[in-house]
Amino acid sequence: MLSERRLKVLRAIVQDYVGTEEPVGSKALTERHHLGVSPATVRNDMAVLEEEGFIAQPHTSAGRIPTDKGYRLFVDRLAGVKPLSGAERRAIQNFLDGAVDLDDVVARTVRLLAQLTRQVAVVQYPSLTRSTVRHVELLPLAPARVMLVLITDTGRVEQRMVDCPAPVGEVALADLRARLNSRVVGRRFTDVPQLVQDLPDSFEQDDRGTVSTVLAVLLETLVEETEERLMIGGTANLTRFGHDFPLTIRPVLEALEEQVVLLKLLGEATDSGMTVRIGHENAHEGLNSTSVVAVGYGSGDEAVAKLGVVGPTRMDYPGTMGAVRAVARYVGQILAES
Amino acid sequence: MLSERRLKVLRAIVQDYVGTEEPVGSKALTERHHLGVSPATVRNDMAVLEEEGFIAQPHTSAGRIPTDKGYRLFVDRLAGVKPLSGAERRAIQNFLDGAVDLDDVVARTVRLLAQLTRQVAVVQYPSLTRSTVRHVELLPLAPARVMLVLITDTGRVEQRMVDCPAPVGEVALADLRARLNSRVVGRRFTDVPQLVQDLPDSFEQDDRGTVSTVLAVLLETLVEETEERLMIGGTANLTRFGHDFPLTIRPVLEALEEQVVLLKLLGEATDSGMTVRIGHENAHEGLNSTSVVAVGYGSGDEAVAKLGVVGPTRMDYPGTMGAVRAVARYVGQILAES
DNA sequence: GCCTGGCACTCAAAGGTCACGAGTGCCAAA
DNA sequence: TTTGGCACTCGTGACCTTTGAGTGCCAGGC
């Protein structure tokens, strides 16, 4: 096990490196952090830390930089989560309170997160899987054409066109709408299939085809929309990435455009609590030099979706984690209110 | 006026520079394009072109590169619009045909455009201003709470919560819904305010407050949503920008995140036909070294929104314009079908 | 046994010099 | 008006040197 002081040294290295973006040497360390020992001692400690794989030197006769493993230890044991200042808190609240609808909430959250952390922000739309049905509406558009509108408790609206096998009467449609709603309103999306299973049976022979078709589309919508959407922002912050620019930034931008990749990324985060994935811990190759800080958020106790930031492994973890957590909380509140 | 040959020289310079990304000299020009004259002659022509401001040299003893003014002349008089190959056409069609809803159409269009042009693609959602109302739905959620759902002919759905001054009866609500729809369905959004103006008068005294409130929210939605949304993609292509990287790319990324800026950008494009804005012709400073190629698209004769690409001034204008035009056409078709 | 000052060593970064050559402008002749 | 010739410019890349931050190791001290 590493001694207390060596951990201190590691922490100091991480902090300095994050601040200066330059390899940090033994002398600078003793000057900036009152470790109470001489540079020579620190050098010995650094040798050990390097041996253990927590730090590395880019080349001989340069200072040390933390490895992914070093950051991992730092995050797990050495860093707290830095709480935001009161002013920042108020700013968040003010900014989010102005949102008019779900899209706006998500958009504002992305901006906010990008600004606070000065990194790339990713926000997943509240998931339908855990949402409940607020209302299902059926609108006759043409004799055999119906528009299905699904409204969730998070304020999301999905619509689908349904082409029916036969013309539908207004009455039958109203009937279906009423019965459908009485069964599914307030229920979870995942429970819906069971709840509507026997619905066609209670209709006249003539209308069963239509009812089945409508239900099929409804269920399909539920499944399809479980593949969730997300919004990203703050990509301009990637330009602060480093010196070896184009090569680093390119794969990251590419990864960010792949919704699938991002969804998987957020999905990997554990359901509760904050998840930090550092460098090579990320499955996607393009993100090997980035870290992802993600956390679930939701209107109640349960997380309905996730949000987070993507930044260089050399990031201010305590600050970033603090910002991510705070934003997630406030968004949860906003969602609960609406 | 510039002689025929000088125009040819300018065209050759633009083409070569776009291809190689390096200043082009007189010798290389005569070798690659059979101009039928010697390098010395070309040099004289280049001197004239430079005097007129169409080309410039980065430093003495380097080749010439086109100026914004040079590109402008090239686009206006020297370049055609390169039609796409049959294979590309089919690819577009196939790719867009798979779209399931409006969001998907826009998302696919962005990807497609980014891939075809290898640049940043920007697609505006079909505008509500020119759209017509397909249906307005009112859903009672609580005694004094109604959800307003607005469906457009482009398949877009907007919803708003309405808090009424007094509890609303189901009957009154159904009545309002019916009358509202009979007045506005099929009409343009811009005409709606007039059409519903006197609607509250025809209701019982008790319900007038509610009716007014609902209408107010409806009109507000129309106005608000006229500020349109858009989707961008292909930002990874920015990495192919040039050598002087970070400085160039940063302001572009920043501009791209500002929806307002982008909307203005597209808005500046003339309504019909393709618009090309080159370098400093763009009002926004961050885009001074980029060109924007934009065109309107729509389901019918009229453009309902715009789409385009943002790339370096040094871009393949004929090819880009061809791709943009073709994509706009196909998207229009898709929208018309649905 | 751990810490410390001293010292020789390493090596990337920065600066300086130099030769090369692509490209130019100009001129006189065709 | 075009062309070949020629002197000139100047950015680029190769090569070298210097500088200094940082290291590893060792011998002496607490």
C-alpha cells in the first residue's frame, strides 16, 4: 500500500497537472504544496508511484503526468466533490427556471453544463421506459387514417400516423380513445402491452382490425422511442483540449456524432450515483483520451435519464463532478414541478 | 474587363488550390491545365488578377491563392453546379426513404449532407410560419388544466400546458375544440390570429376567460415556434479545415452552437435559388473564413425552410452546390409524400 | 531507516545558421 | 502580345548548439 505521503504527492501531481497542463517536476511540487519534505524525497516517492503505474514521464528529463490509473486513484480516494458556490447555484436555478417546455429544459441544461464545466455536455432526454402515460389521443385525419398522439408525464409528445385496414367511425374511435385512456393513463410504459392485450376482443368484429392496428402502432412507438434521443453542446470547448490538436479532437467529434455511441456511454454509467470513466476505461476507441462524468437524473427518486460531460482525462474532476451533480439535481426538480 | 484567358487562369487557380490546399504557381498551372501559353504569360495575367484583388500571395515568392472576391467571381461566372452521379442519387433516395417521422427526416438529411459534402451540414426544421394547421387538440388533465396540442401539415407537433382561470367542463372544451378546428384546420399559421379573434364572444360568459386563455397560449405557441429549430452535423469535418487549426476552428464551433447565428445565416439566404456566402460576406465574425451554401426546400412550390453546409472558403463549390441542391430536392419530395 | 544536499547526466525545446528551390518581377527580343 | 532569360526574394527544412528543467543516484545526517 502506498504511504499517506505518497498519496499526497499523487494528489498534488494531479492538481498541478490539471492546472498547468504541463508535466510537473519535484521542485515545483515542493514549492506549491507545503509537503514538508525536500524535492529529493519527492523524487523517490515519484519513482515508486511510477513503478506502480500511477504516473509516467513523457520522456526522460521531463516532469511526471498522471496515468489513467493515477486519475482513477485520485477520483476514488483523493478527490472530494467540490460543491458549487451560492452564486453558481442561483445562476443554475435562474437559468433553468426560464424553460418553457421539455425541449427547452434539455437545451438549457446542455448549455448550462457546457458553460459550468467548460467541457462538452451530453444530456439524454427523459426516458420513456420509466415514464408513465399521461394521455393517448386519436385524431381522425381521413376516413382510414388516424393520428396517434402519446403524451408522457415528462411532457414529451410522440405522434404517429396510423393507416387503418378499414374506415373508422368517429364513435368507435372515441370509444377506443376512452377505453384506452382509462386503462393506461398513469401507468408505466412497460406495463402498457399487458394492459391493452385483450382490448380488441371487446370491440365489434368490424372494428377489431382497426383497433389492433392502432394498438400495434402504439406498442411500436413505445419500443422505438425507448431508443432515446440526446442533445450535446459545448463542442467548442474541445479546442481547449491540448496541443496535439487535430489528431485528438477528430475521433472525439466523430464519437459525439454517433448517438449510439453516446447512448451506450451514458448507459454504462451505473444507475445511481455518479460514474466517472477515465481514458481507456471507455470502450469506444475515439474516447480513449477523454473522461466521461455521468449521473442519472429524474423527477422523483428514480433516474429517468442521464446527463454528463465529456472532457480530456486531464480535467478538474472535483469541480466537474460538483457541477454535474448540481445540474442533475436542479433538472430533477424542474421536471418534478412541471 | 478581364480577358477570357485571365478568367481561365483564375478558374485554374481556384481549382488547383481547392485540390491541393497549397498556393499555386505559374509553372504548375501551365503544366496541369493546357492553357497554351507559357508560365511567363501566366505570370503577367496573375499580376493583373492580383491588382484587381481576385488573388493574393501569402508572402513574396509563394504562389497565389484566391481571395474572397476571387471565389465570388468563380462562383458567379466560372463554375457550374456539378450534378450528382446516378449512384449518389440513388443513395440519397434510399437513405431518405427510410425515415419514420419528421425528426428522422431532418436527422437523416443532416447526416447525408455532411457525408456527401464532407462538411458541416445545417438543416432547419420546416417552418411553422408557412405551415398549415392539421389539427388542434385540447386535453383536460385536471379541472383547471388543459393540454394544448398543435399538429402541423409537416408532421410537427407542439404541446403546451394551459392553466385556466376557472374549471372547464368537458362539454365546453369539446365545443371549443370543435369550433377551433373548424376554423383553423388547413389554414396558414399566419392567418390563425384573425380567424379566432372573435371566438370568445360566442361562448357563455363563464367560459370566456378559459377560451381566451387557451387562445392566448395557442397564438403564443405560433409566435414562439416561429423561432425555428435546426439540426447540425458533420462537425468532425472541421478537422480537415487546414493547418492553422485551433484558431480557425474554434470560432466556427462557437458560431455553430449559437442557433440564433445559424438561423440568421440561413435566413439571409435568398428565398429561392441557391445562395453562396463567401468568407467576409458572412456577417458573423467567426465565420469569416468559411463559406455557406444554402438553399430553401419545401414540400410544394414554396420553400418552408432552408438547409445548407458550412465549410472553408476553400471548398469545392460546384460539387457542394450540386449536393446541396440535390438533397434539398429529395427532402422536398419526401415531405410532400408524407 | 528515512530524509537530504550534491552532482553528473539526459534530453526536449528554443534559437541560430545555412543551403535550397519554388516562385516572382522585369526586361529585351521575337 | 508573348516568351525565354535572369536576378532576386524568402519561406522551408536540415542541422547544430545552447539552455535548463528534471532526473537518478550516492554519501552523509537525523
